Amino acid sequence: MNNGYNGWTNRETWLVNLHWGETIEEVFEEIDLQTLADCIENFIYDELDEQIQASSVFRDFIDLHCVNWRELAEHYISE
């Protein structure tokens, strides 16, 4: 892992791992790297759509386009 933010590429990637890491580990098992990265990204977007309205100010606190989905997938596959 890159040492950009607490050992992750950036703050956004770290936040996704911090808040949804345990859920990701439970939901996605035995998947190849790219499929896992895609699944994590879709899962997080779905979770946020359910929890926050699209026009909500809370969407401004994390830019999901900055999340390194592949890095997250590599983290969960290596564990």
C-alpha cells in the first residue's frame, strides 16, 4: 500500500475501508481482483444512495471518484 493517508492511497480510500471494511470482508469472498474492485465500488455507491439523498451536503465530504477501488480489493484479497 502507498503511504499517502494512513497507509492508503488517499483519504477517500481510507474512509471506505474504515467505515465498510468489515462488511466488505463478509460480503465478498473468493472473487478475482478486478471483479472484487468493481463489486466494492458498486456496493459503496448503493450503500450511500440508500443512506444519503443525492443532493445532500454529506456527499461533499467524500469524493468517491478518488477512491482507489483496486487497492481496496488487493487489501481484502491479501488478508
